[in-house]
Amino acid sequence: MEEDPDVETTIVERLRTLAHVDGWERVNPYTAHYLAAHARAAGRLPELGGDLGYLVAAEPDGLAAALGTGLDRDLPDATRLYLRCAHAVRGLSQDERAAVLSLTAAQQRQALEFGMPGTAPWWPRWAQYRPTPYHRVLEGHTGGVRAVAASDVDGRPVAVTGGVDRAVRVWDLSVGSTLRILEGHTGAVQAVATGEADGRPLAVSGGDDGTVRVWDLTTGRLLRTLTGHSGWVASVDIGQVAGRTVVVSAGSDRTVRVWSLDEDDTVSVLAGHTGGVRTVALGVVAGRTVLVSGGADRTLRVWDPADRTLLRVLTGHKGWVLSARLATVGDRAVVASTGDDWVVRFWDAADGSPLRVLEGHTGWGRCVAVADQERTADSTAPFRHAVLSAGADRTVRMWDLETGDCVQTLGGHTAGIRSVAVSSVDDWPVALTAADDATIRVWDLRGAGEAESDDVHGQWVLAVSGCDLGNRRVVVSAGTDRTVRVWDLSDGTPLGVFRGHSGWVGSVACASVDGRQVAVTGGAHAEVRMWDLSDGSCLRLLEGHSSSVLAVETGVADGRPYAVTAGNDSTVRLWDLTDCRMVKVMTGHTGGVRTVTTAVAAGGPVAVSGGTDGTVRVWDVSSGELVHLLDGHGRWVREVAVVTVAGRPVVLGAGDDGTVRTWDLEDGTALNVLRGHTGAVLAAAAGTVAGRPVAATAGNDGTVRIWDLAEGRHLRIPLNGCYGLALHHSALLVATHLGVCALDLLAPP
């Protein structure tokens, strides 16, 4: 039965009146769960969505479901900010939800009139991020999502996805929820495509079980299971060839197969690739349907699927070809491709001549999509003549198909992107992405073309530290954009940009040398540099490592400042910072050394290191001898820190086994194992907050956790893509894949 808008309006007004009397912080459970649904039925959702008190009081899943994908033109900006983080605030208190919403606003450089609740355990001080176009996160798959495609069912835009959980999901893009789950595959689903036959919308899927499956999108019914591949299926497509509906597929058996759905699944096998085929796509060139394939043999092949002939071979990629699509610009058909050589290439599909090589991605290119200019009536849509590419660097890049310019970079996923598609919701252009972080994201493309700021890191931030520079407290950060940047800790004002590293910068530490504050940084190409923080000049290049330097820390021994560095050459090195002399080389790790810190134990300076051999090692700085070998982590140790607990120095180690472990620094005794992260722990820091010893850890589960080391309790902060943490004057400094931020830790957990 349809809702009566007048009745729903009355319910909304009554519930809001009661909430204002009681206060949103004491809202009753019915209002928290169902007010959004009533407001949607009454057409009052935009009005309600502007109430910040309601946004943090509402039950997140119910409010997110009512708001849909957030592309309603009438929704206020605060509502879209909420939808960016709605998936992350489940299970949090209202105060914590308010903190997450405020941090999201700071990351996007948007102002919210939001006062800090008196009982908030943490609060954002500032964020210097690269803002991302609006996007909504869709969750449901229980593992990495490998494929996404777009379609329409009964006039509603849908997405079809497949993942390692063996499921094919159909999503209603108007509301952002799963319509149905298509089950049948017995292995990971690696590819999906959409099309139609006899006016009926279809989905095609393929995967590790070697089958290709055809589904009716209206009913969810499995129509056909196509077998014949002798290995896993990597790519599928569906279209029309000579008036027949066909499915094309390819995979590890080095073949391309063309299945006729109109002729009892008759199959043609196109052989010629000398390695596994990773991509197939149908398109039109000079009025004729052609098929493009590419794979591990580094070639692209253009076929006539009607008569099964090879038309041409395109060479130029220096690695596997992982994705290719056909596009049209004016009268020219273009092949767009990408692969593990990190570039996107454009080719003239008619004669095979190369047109452009586009650089910008910093990892494997895994997928490309073409913006179909007929999918939207908006002639100003920024993607009318564009190709979208995405891959292992977690970004989507939009390229102008005519000029080759990069129009927009979309960042937000916390793991590699496997698939990208283009669609529209209510005539709004959107991109759909699927990634190994188990999410699908719906991106609003209307903001494409906005210039990125030079005031922030241009790529991932890998390291962060804090120090006092005169009377000013500052933050120092470094990352893959090869820069070291200095920020005012009080408000995030940019103070300086240091350039000189020839590659990524993955570690930073501060020290005082002869009365001058310096930063010591380490990174790619074995570089260790020392910088004057007051003017940004590079004081020295410390040479000695033979490969990438992954960790830097500083300390004082016998009244002289020193630095300890470690890296992929399996060594820990000690430097006297007064004369920049390498003093000692400590060996013993049997793999790369990922982390190092300094401390004092039994009255003497020590260095603590951890690495890929799963061990934590304590070294005497004066002699260079090994003091303790601390076992317990079963996998890589990513970070170590030292803090005083109950009057004794304690070593903290974090690593790929998902645990945080502590040992007594002086006698090496194992103390506790702190569990909470559901994935690898990538960063850690330790210190004292409100007089209590705490540790901060960041994991690839999308959370930062603050631990009370005396009691073992912890609180969870939703924060994705963290690679570096530091504690400085009770402020938590965080380096992430999109920028750097500072959070005030107001109370231990």
C-alpha cells in the first residue's frame, strides 16, 4: 500500500517535535530508526538532512537507505558529507559520529557549524587533504570486488558486480541497495558485463570456475551456463554480431570464445594469443562490429567475430594488457588499453596506428571504461569524450579522449581498483568502481575538471612527525610525491615544501642539532637527507644504504644527536648528526627492515627495529650489539614504538598478523597481545595522553585504534588508508593516502 504523504508529513512533524523536546542526544529508538523513511515518503528528506543533530542521532543504515546514493538535487551538502562516511559510523556513539562527520568535512574543505560534544573522546583539529568528488560507498560483498557493469532494469539504473565471494550482485543505484544476489559460481567472479536480448536486460559473468553464466536481470534467473574454457575466465562482454546476440569470453587458456545465444550456444574459438587473455570487448569500427582482446603476450588483437578472422595486432605495451575498450570520437574509432606497464594507450582502431601514451598512474592499470556520450542528455557532461582508467594505485583517472589530458583524479578506495564503469542516475553522470577493499563506489562526475590544490601532497602521504620549532609546534610529513612538507600544528597552515628527493619519501623524524631544528628523511634510491626546518635547505645527504630506506628515527647519546635508519638492505645504521658521520652498521635481520625507533633502557640508549623476518630486535647504540631478539609476530613487523608503562619501558610491535604485541624493553619478556584490528597493522605510535600510556595503531581494516596500555581497552576511529602515525602534545598526527590530518585525543579509551 502506498504511503499517504499527508499522513507521513504528520508523523514527521510529530517525531521531530518530540526529538526537539527531548534533544537529539536522547532521541527514542523509533525516531532514530524510522524518521528517515517517513521523511522520504513525505518528501521532507532534504529538509531533515540539513539538521546536523539528526544526522548523528539517526541509525546509520536506515538513514543511508532513505538517502540513497545522495544524487537528489535538493539534498544539502551536509547530507552528502554524511553519506561519504555513513558506512563507517555503525556502532559508534553519537559523539563519535559527530567527530567522524566533522573530520569528513575537514577532509573535503567544507565548513560545518558543529560544536564539539563535551564527551567526545577525540575531535579533528584540521585536515590537509586532496578533496575527492562526491561518492557513495556500497557494501555487501564479503571480499574483494573484481568487476562492475551498468545497466537499466524497468527504467531504473542498476549496477552488476562480481567478487571473490563467488556472488554476482545487482544494485539499485537510485537507493544504493542490493536488489538481488545471483548465486551459482563455484569460484571467484572475475568479470561481468551487461546487455540485452529481445528487449530483455541480461548480465553475463565469468570466473575462476571456468564457466560463463547468462542471467535475466529482471528476474535474477540463470538462463545459461556456458562451458568450454579449460581455465579461469578473465573477461566477458555481450553484444550484437551480424544480427545475432553473442557473448564473448576469454581467459587463462589463451583463447577467445564467441557464443551465439540465438543458435543454441554455438561457440567459435579464436586462437592466436600466446599467453592468457585478460580482456575482451566488442565495439564498432567503420560500421562493422569488431572484437578487441589483449593479454599476457603484451599484444592487443582486433578480430572480426562474424567470420572469425584476425584483422590486426597492436603492439607497444611493455607488460601484460589487462583491459581494453573501444570508443568513438567523431568519425574515428579508438582502442583504449592499459596494463602492468602503468600507462594508458590510445590506438586508431581502423589501422592500428598508436595515437597517445598517457602517463600518471603509479601502479598497474587494471581497467578502462569509455564514457558513452549517449548515456546522458547533458551536453556539458565532462565525460562525453573521455576514458576512465583505474588500477593498483587506488585512483581513477579521467582522460580527455581527444587531447589526452588528465581531466580528473578520483581517490578514495583503500585497495587496488579492479573495474570501472560509467552510468547515469537521474541524468547525472556517475562512475562506478569496484575494488579489493570489498566496496563499490558511485562517483558524481559533475565536478570533473576542477583543479587540484598545490598546497597539499599530490599523492600518498607515507610518514608524519611532530616537533617544536621555536615557539611554534609543527608537523612534518612526506610521501610519494617526493616532497617533505611542514604544517602548523595548531591549524594546519602550510609552512614549507622541501624538494630534493628523487623518489618517494617514506620516513621522517625530527632532531635538534647545534641549536637548529632539523628533519631527517629516508626513501627510495637509498636516500637519507637532513633538512633545516627553518628555511627548507637540504643540509646533508647521508650515504651508505644500498637500497630503499624505510625507517628513520632520532635520539641523543652522550649529549650528541644521532639518527638510526633502516631499509631493504637488511641493515640498521647509526649516524652522528653533528658531523653526519655513519657510526655503526647493525646486521642480523634476514629481510628488509621496515621500522625503527629509539629509547633508553637501563640508563643507556637503544634502537629497536622490526622487519619482514617477523622479529623485533633491540640494539645497544653505544656498542652496536644485539641486546634482545623479541619473537611473537608470525609475519612482517610494520612498526615499533616504545612507551613507559607503570614505570618501565615497553616495546610495542605491530604487523601483518593483525596483532599489537608488547614486551618489557629491559629484560625482553613478552607482556600482552592486543587484538582488535581485522587486518594487517600498518602504522603505530605511542605516548602519554591525560597522564596515561597510550598507543595508536592503524590497519588496513580502515580503522585507527587508540589503546590504553595500562588497561588494554581501546577505541576505534574510522580512518582509511593510514600509513603513518605520530603523537605530539596529545595530538594524533595521521598520514594517509589522501592527505595529512591532526586529531585531538581528548581522553584515553
